[in-house]
Amino acid sequence: MTTMLHFLVLMPILGFLLSLLLPDKKETLISWTAFLSVGVHLLAFLAFVVYWLWHGHLAINLKDIVLFEANDYSFFIDFYFDGITAVYLFVGALLTFLVTVYSRYYLHREPGYKRFFNTILLFYVGYNITIMSGNLETLFVGWEILGISSFLLIAFYRDRYLPVKNAVKVFSIYRIGDIGLILAMWMSHHLFHENITFAKLTNYELVHEHLQNHSAIGIFISLMILLAASAKSAQLPFSSWLPRAMEGPTPSSAIFYGSLSVHVGVFILLRTRPFWEQQTSVRILIGTLGLVTAIITTGIARVQSSVKSQIAYASIAQIGLIFMEVAAGWEKLALFHFAGNAFLRTYQLLVSPSVVSYLIREQFYNFAPKVQSIEVHFSKKIGYTLYMLSIKEWNLDAAMYQFLWNPVKRLARLLDFMTIQKLSLFFVMIYLLGVYALYNEEQIPAAVHAYLPVAFAFIGLLMVLKSFTERKSVSMSWLLVILNHLWIALAISFNEHFKNDQTILYLSGIGVAGVLGFAMLQRLKNLEGTLDLDRFHGHSFEHPKIALLFLLACLGLSGFPITPTFIGEDLIFSHIHENQFVLAFFVSLSLILDGLAIMRIYARVFLGPHVKTYHETAYRSS
Amino acid sequence: MRAQTARFDEHSVLHELKHYLPAQAPLKDFIHHNTLHAFQSQQFDDGLRSASEIFGYKVSLSLAEFRGLYTAGRISAPVLERIITTQKGAKNQLAWRNKVVFEQYDTSNTPRIGTLRSHWKTQYKIDLDSLVHPILFRILCSYLDQGISIWRFPVGKTGFLAAIKEMESHSFVSYFRTKRAKNLLLNTDCNLTDLLELLVGDAALFEHYLFDQQFAHQGWSGMVSAIEDQPQTLLDRREVTLRDLIAFELLLEIDALDYQFDQNWLALSNVVKIPPAPLFADVPATELHQVMAIWQQAFEWSYYDQVLAGIQQETNFPARAAGKPSFQAMFCIDDRECSLRRYLEKNDVHCETFGTAGFFGVEFFYQPEGGKFYTKVCPAPVTPKFLIKESDGSNKDKLKKDLYFNKNAHSFYGGWLIAQTLGFWAAFRLFLNIFRPSMSPATASSFKHMDKFSKLTIENHNHEHENELQVGFQVEEMANRVEGLLKSIGLVSDFAPIVYVIGHGASSVNNPHYAAYDCGACSGRAGSVNSRVISYMANHPKVRQILVERGIVIPFETQFVGGLHDTTRDEVAFYDESALWPQNQQRHQANHLVFDKALDLNAKERSRRFESIDTSLSAAQIHEKVRVRSVSLFEPRPELNHATNALCIVGRRGLSKGVFLDRRSFLNSYNYQIDLDGKYLLNILKAVAPVCGGINLEYFFSRVDNQKLGAGTKLPHNVMGLFGVANGIDGDLRPGLPSQMVEVHDPVRLLVIVEHFDDVVLTTIQKSPETYEWFINEWVRLVAVHPQTKALSVFENGHFVAYTPTPQHLNTIKDIEPLLTSTQENFPVYLLS
């Protein structure tokens, strides 16, 4: 059984890696690779599930490789298989299989044919890891892969403005979800003093015992999980990203945003249910959030005049209802509802272009001059108000800017004085001073020492804030992200004593990725002259290879699970105590903004409308 | 602020704007037209140059592409040489050849449009577009929406701006973020001049500003302008004007600026130090422009010369055996019928085929049974006075429902129920559609246009009228139309026992551009009703009586049969077969087999361009795959429509019967002998220039700049309000053709080849100024073929000039079939033996 589970995890990875090696132009080869990897996976799963059901369908927990171990900390990959996994895997495998077959013809002759299937397979890898994960750490690996593949698919038409803009937008919401997950991991580590597996969470006594004495911590963890879940499943107040994600080819929108990706939030709730189930207040909150989302997004769906945004909002409303079902403890109903909603929305999106001929014909034969919907029962003023609010999506999209990104930018504007020279002079000096102090820690007064971690983490945060809003120098922005990591490492080093190898583990990936990124930027500068961050440059048009390598550097630098930095980040958090909320907040905010700043650099330099106009370029408004 | 010397003439600026904006109507009325119609009053080269420099359009293949075609031999060296010599003189030949073939040029394009309004970004660091566009598009789309939203725009019928005003004055919230813009809307008449003064300041800049603003979303503005001009194009009518749109957009801009700067901002003219170049000032021709023009012509004439040589060399093709034809069949002029006719003639050497505009000379509105509206089924510029109604048919197919388009799925509890029930069925449906595609209610099928067994009210009785339209035609009116049709195609004697009149339409699924696949001469509908109507008329005894008086004697035994060719599925439906006499019934059955075989072969010939079909299979097998393809959700290319069109031949069938033209030619039958003064020719050319020329140029421009003049790839398209498509949810509308329709198209202008004496052709085209414009400004090219000597003369600068194509060796083939698998590209011109 365990080999089979391994196979189910590894098969998509294999398919993805294989698909990377294929030549660009070989459509048949590419699509067959995708078709076979997903098809075989689907069959293997079906065989496995029959066997599993036959043998009493007990939950399987599979503790896999331990990637890092130190004292009471152990970072290990763990897989878990139960009914929830089975349903998610079934729906995911079936839909992905259908959509790969569908896309095989649909994408014929599309530039980026290979890239499309690569990304679909990468998504599939992430999806499988997520739903078969046995602990939060493993889930986070899959989660990160989902995030990045979403970004790549939304920005599939990378030479147009809106897809790239929306990809960055969606990615930024996903990062908020990431914050929730990171903090949940941090706190649960302190709660259970181990990287708890989902299998252990089902042990009622164990969870109950831990929660009894730490109910606040329990609530904090639940809230963070809810934050992650509602960001991923487009619940309030994050709903507006989902319709904006519909920028890729229709089949990719259909499985990602119509069905699979958007239900991953529900999955994480179902997966952690044994944990938060015991907290009535959390259950009420989840239920209420679902209800409010369902009501408001139903209203928004009703006024949508474009077919994809209508489906998107209708789907969000159903997911709101699923949240309620989950909160009520009706797990089976929720799973059933998830599957039905996923199939329905996929199909509706795939046939959405037909809506013109179908509805026009219907209008031609059944036209009634004044169709009245139930809203006529509102008074005029209430009616207009609700209609206008729904059209404006209850200002959800604007609010993200108003309350989140604009304050960040305003804060960063305070750092406008900073230039490369000042930076190297001033902060590098302080940093060196800090490192010196680290080795002579005993001489620092205790009163000062207590504040050093927070102070350094704050400086680190400033670095990344500056990086996030830098408009001119690309290298400076890149450098600042690296510096941010250095500051965090320094801050944590002051917080707790641990072996240097942990710091090295954390910074190793950063170093390699940082240098690679610099090299690529330098190479591009040599070829293209100047670069800035004030607008999109679209250099992937002429330099796809540099763009790819730089993307890898970006992933490495942002702690994507391809370098040890990924473990390092988790490790860093284990050295933040459970009462150090400020420190945890600064560090997690830093990591979130890092990801954003890095993707911003990638997007501004390599994506968007090409700066050169010797070829066809799209309007900015398209 | 500069002195306000210039006066702003709102009316004329709006008029200008409307002239330059895309003119595409809503999707259901998609009719091909010259995308750059606004420049058609200039010479082709000049118009393109202006369009490119002013609006930033790419107007030809790129220099690299042209040079690639030259290296590949697709642009012929002798032709290039000849064109350089003619244009630049023999002594400059070498120098110019070097420039054309080798010189490096900077081909980047910095258009004039947008230069003024960009100052907001450079001077104020504000991105007005991203603050204004999403909400503007959303409100506009909701206002115009034809049936996607469930909760409709609450105020209608009063005009766009008035509707918003009404909502703003009775609501707790506002579309605006600040007070001033809202007050301007509520308390002033939103005069454009006042708003522009506030926003732009200097009146001299107003026009440029409005052009910049509207061309930042030309798709939406064009749609508004089109609906303003023809409100009937929306079934659920909406009152909207470009002026209203502009006023609202100006208000939103003021609002965005107020929001950002709290009224602490100055009008734009205060920060514009150097006024931008006037938008419509002359665009001087640079060397690069000349090089591109030379390449364009070389590309075109490389192909034209083959065709013209083919027409001259064609001698050995066996003419139809003398005597009575086995049957005659009339098709639409459409390039897609080109190959079907070839196969019919090949399979039955005694038959005879004709081509004419696919409405067959009968112009009317059509009301299908149960239809709440009238549909126009004749060329777009014509406004018919007649109405044909369908009755006694079965509406089963037309009205089939599909629960997945049911709006309850978007409601709260409806969605809850549907997700858990139909949701699972959806997975099954998807599975079926991917592995066994079949016809569904979502399919747009040409056969749904009219029920095969319904009745049509073709003859007018008792002067019956409905909504100012005459229901049916009177006998005299019928006779006129039949006479006109037969004389224009030269079919006035030697009638076969059965004369088929075959309209055409198309079937597709998941295709918002479905109307573009149907018959252009029927305003983007199928031609089935027209073919039935004209057949009825030609079979009418009283009509035949009148025709005899006019010199056309149709034998008693001859019967006309209407039909419809579905160009996607390659199927033909015949109408009123039961009315055939027994003898003709038998003949019809024999002919039916000829049709079936020809359709199989036609499907096979088409399949060579389809990646998913193996062209080496048998014709019947391929035909089945072609049918499946037409109903496959995942197939963005159900057929290739007019792609590769390049020619229009107006003349007797014999002129081109022996030349293999690879489905690239519109074919209009015409016999100069019965029209020595060019009376019918004028009618033909009046339709050919705008219809075929329009199709050709729309393909041309969508191909060369698929991003700005075409709709881009259709894969991410999102349907907006049932009238347009956009990318994503808050993008601009994308008029023009998607890349999947045009990718195989070679952007060459239409070459119209007329078989007549050149002096007659000249006087004919001069009779109609609109038609003449197409030729004199060279947006379509024109060659006259001497009917007796086959001598050629080309129309240039208002004259016909004798022309000899560069010497060509054309291969002669017996049959195209063995060659079908050899290439997916265009075939060269072959002679048929």
C-alpha cells in the first residue's frame, strides 16, 4: 500500500520533469506525455482505491524522509490517505485528465503549447502533494507549488498587460494565505512540540489535552488556518481575485479556478477539522464567513454581465455554503458538494463560449421585453444601492489596495532617501556591527539584547518594503531581498542559540539563487542596456532562456521547495517563541513581501507588453 | 494656461471619432468589413501608412517575414525585380533591391495616438486607465447586456448617462469615489466642453485628448458607436451614444484625479510643455514605408501572376460535353464553394455549376416560426421591404434546452441543488463530449435556421403587410428577381431538368464568432431560406410566363430545388424534394449520389489543413471526422472559413475551370455576351467590392496585426453581454477575427478578375462612386480579361493598362488528391487536365 501511495505522489512529478525535457514544437509528444502521466495516475488511483476500500478503507499515514533534524525539531515529509484524500484525488485526477485531453486539440498551434502542459503538470504535482500531505509542512510544499503554477497560468499570455497584472494580484492574495499557513505551522509547533501529523490530530484526547491549557493558541492556529483557507477559496474579503484569475486559456481557468484550486481552501479546513472542531467559536466563525460570502457573492454573481465572472462568483457562493457544511460537521455532504460544484463549474466554463449562440437563440424565440428578477421587491433606493454595490463587487478589489498595499507603499516611501551608496555605507556597517555583536554577545546589556531580534527583524522588513516599492534599480531591489534574509538570520541568531549549520541551511539557497539572479539581471542589462521597475518590459519575448533561469532564481530566493531555504524558513520560525508575536509578525511579513517583491521583479522585467514595438503588441486594455 | 484660440466642435469631433472607431456590430450580426474602412478614401499604401503611424497598427507582414518568403521562393525574384523597376526606374534597380532585400531598418512603431493623454502618467504619476477602465467597462457592459446577468440593469430605455444619473440620485452608495464628479453628473448637463475644460484646459487639445481616451479602449467605444447607429442590432434595445460614454468617462477621470489628489491638480494642458504632433497631420513616406510597399506588391503579384498565367495557359481542360446538362447547381460566390463545385463537375462531367451572391437576388426579412424578431437575410447595406414567414414546421431542434446554461445554477439554493445533482452529470457530459462529440443544443447549426419541412409565405396575397413590410412577393416582383438572377449568371438557355440553388451556412460549437462563418451575403445567416424562396419563384408558372416574355424560356420539365450546404460539416440538405415530378425525383436521387461523393472529397481536401485528421484516410472516413469536428467543444477551428481567400473571378466557368485555385477564389458566374453594356456587371461588382473586398481586408488586417486589428487568440476569450468578447473579465472588447481563423491566411489584397472588354469594365465601375473607390484607391485590385483573346489589362490610376504576367511554368495535374498529404501550406496554381 505504501509503495502505491509513493507512486501516486511520484508519478505526477515524473510526468512533469519528463515534460520539461521535450522539444517545444512536438505537440503530440507533449500532449501524450501529459495525457499518459495523468491517465496512468488516474488508473493507478482507481485500482488503489478499490483495493483500499476492500481492505477496510482505514486512513494510511506514511512518514517519509526526514529532511532535517535538530534537538526537538524535525522536518519530515509525511503522507496521509483517507476518504477526503480519496474524493479530492478522484475529482482532481478525473478533471485534470479530461482537461489535458481537451487542451490537446484546443491549444493546437498556440505559442506556449509546451509551457501550458508543463504548468498544468506542475499544478497537478502541487495538487497531489497538497491533498496527500500528512502534515502541515508537506502540505505547505504542495501549497507553494499550487501558488506558483497559478501565477504562471494566469500570466500564460505573458506579453499582455492584464494577465500579468492579474497574475501578480492573485499571487499577492495567495501570499496572504501563505502567511496564515506559516504562522499556523509556527504556533502548532509550539503547541505540540513537534511537527504534528494530521494522523495524530485525529487523536481526540491528544488534541483536547493540548488545547485545554492553551485555548488562545488553539484559536490563533485555527484563525490562521481559516485565513489560509479563505484566501485560497476566495471567501470574503478575498473573493475578488477569482474572477480576475480567468485570464488563461479557458480549459486552464476551468480546472484551476472553476474547480480544483479554489476548493483547496475547503480541503485544508476538512483536513484540520479534528483540530478546530473542538472550538465552538471557530466553528461559528467559519460558518458565518461562509454564509456571508454566499449571500454577498450570490448578489454579485447575479449582476455579472460576463459569463466567466458570473460562473466565478456563483462558484464562490457555493464554496461559502460548503464552508457552512464543513463548520456544521457534515463532512460527507461537503465532499459531495465539492465534487458536484467542481464538475459543474468546469463544464460550465468549458462550454461558456457557446453561451452566445445559445442565449441569443433563446432570446430570439422567448424574448419578453421586461424580465423581472426577484429584486423588484426591493424599494427603489435599496434596490439601486444593492445593485451598485454588487457591480462594484462591494469594493472588495479596491479594499485590497486601500487597506493592504497602499499603506505598505506609503511606509516604504519613507525610505525614498535610500540609494545603493547610502545603503552599502549605512546598513552594511550596522549589519557588520550586528554580526560583530553576535560573536561578543556577552558584552551586550540584557535590556538591549532583548530588543535586538525585533529591531533587526524590523530593519529586515524595511529592506523588503523598499525592495517592493523600488521603481528604478532592478539590482537594488534584488539585493534588498537578499539583505532582508540576512537581517532575519541575524535577528533570529540573537533570539536563540542554535548551531551555525541551521543559518547556513537557511542562507544556502538564498546565496545560490541570489547569485544566479544577479548574473541573469547583469546579462540582460548587457544585452538590453537599461532596466527599471517602473513598467513592464516583457523581455521574455526575446530572452526566454534568461527568463526561465531568472524564474528559478526567484523561486530559490523566495523559499520555494527547491532549495534548503525552504526548510530553513520553517526552522527560523521554530526559534521564535510562542509569545513573540511582534517578531513572528515581522518575520512572516518579511517573507510574504519577499515573495511579492521577487515576483514583481520577475513580472516587471520579463513579462507584460514588450518594450520593443517592432512586432505585434497588444493594447494595454486587453 | 495657453490662450483658448481653437474652438472645439463637439459634433464634428464625435463624427470623426465614430468614423475611425471599429465598426463591428454585436457578435450575432458579425459581418466582414474592411477593418481600416476609415482610410479607404486614400490610396491603399497611403492609407496604411497613415493608419500605422497614427494608430500604431501593424499593416503588413514584418520585414523579416517578407524576406523569409523571398528566401523560400514564395515571393518571386523576377516579380520583385519588375516591381522595383516599375516604381523606382531601371537605373535604381540595384540600389533599391539592396535596400529591399538587405538593408537593416528600425521597424519599431511609436504611434501618435495616446501621446497627449500619457502626460497623466509621466507628469502626475497616475494611471488613469487602471482606475477608470474596470468600472467603466463593467457598468457599460451591464447596461448593454443582452441576457447574461440575472439581475438586469435596473434602469433602461432612457439613455446611458440618464440611467446612471437616475441611479446616482436614488442610492446610498455611488459609482464615484468623490463628491465633485457626482455633483457634476447630478447638477449639470455634463456638457463635454465644460468637462474637458476642467480636465484638459486648452481647447486646442480637446480633440486629441478624446481620440487618446477613446482609442485606449477602442473595442468598447466602437461597440457603443455601432449600437448608436443601428440600435436594432441588439434584440433587447438599448439607447446609448458615444457622447454619453465620453461624458461618463470624463466624469470618472475627474473622480479618479480628485480621489488621488483631492482636487489639487491642474488641467492637463498646464503640464504639457510641448504640444503633441497633430494626430491627422500628413504622414510622410519614409524609405522603410516604400520598402514595405514594394514587398507587399511583390508578394501579391507573385501569386497574381501565377493565377493570370494559369487563366491564359488553360486550354487542355475538356469542356463540358455538348448537349443538355445533367443538372445545374447554383452556389454562393463564397470561396468555400470553389472546391465543391470542382468535385461536382469532376464526378458528373455533364453537370454545370454557377456562382452568385448567396442571397440569390432575393432580399427580405425572415421570421422563423415562433421567432419574436425579424432577421435580415440579404447584404447588410440593403434594407428590404419584404417579409418571409415560416410556419407549420417543427421547432423541436431550435428550442432545445440545455440545463447547463440555466441561470438557476448561479443562485443560492438553486446552485446548491444543481451542483449536487447536475454537477455529476456534467462530468459525464464532459467525458462524452471529449471522447464522443455530438450535436447538442449548444451547437450553432446552419440547419436550425429554418426547419426543413416548414412552409414559407413566399407569395403575397391580398397585399398583406406586417409592420410596414410586405409579407411575401407579388408575381411581378418575383419575375424581376428571377430574371435578374438568371441573366446576371448567364443562365438563360439550356436548362437542365433540375436546377439546384444551394445556399450555405456553417455549424460550430463553443464559437462566439459563429455568425462570421455563415453567409456574408445573407447578413451572417444561413442561405437556406433564400435558396428555397428563389426556387419557389422560379418554379412559379406565372413567373415563368413573364420570363418567356423577357426572353428566358424555362422548359416545363425543369424544376428548381433549394438547398443548403453546411460548409463545416460538408452536408447538403435539399428542400421541397417532394414537389419534384417522378422523373425528376429519379434524377434527383442520382444527383444526390454525385453530391454525396463530392462532399466526401471536399471534406478530404479541406482536411489537409487540419492537424487532428489524417488526410491519407479514405474520403468517407475523413468526412465522418470532419462532422465530429464540427460539434467538438475543444475544436477552435471547426473550419477555416475564408482563410487564404485572394481572388474573385467574374466570368464564365470556362475561364477558370481548368485552373486549380486551392479554394482561394470567390467565383461569380457571368457571361459578357448577354450583358454587353455591363448592366448586370455593375450589380455584381457593387456586391463583390464591399462583400468580398470586405472579407478579404478583414482577414488581411486581422492577420497582419492580430493583436490590435484582430481579436487575438480565442482561447482566453470571455463573452461579454452576448455582444462581444474580451480577454479576462475587465478587458477591452476584441473586435476583428481571432488568430485561429486567420493564421493560415496570406495577407494579399483581393484580385478581381473580370471577363469582359476593359472599356466596358471601366465605364461600369465608374457608374458607382462607392464601388469605384475600392478600385481606384486599390483596396482591391482589378484585372480585365479579354473574353476572346484572353489578353489581360490591369486597372491602375484610373486606366486599364495592358499586362503580361512574368513567365511562369505551371505544373499540370490530373487530380489533386494524391497531393493532398504533401503539404499543409497553400498549393501553387496548377493546370488541370
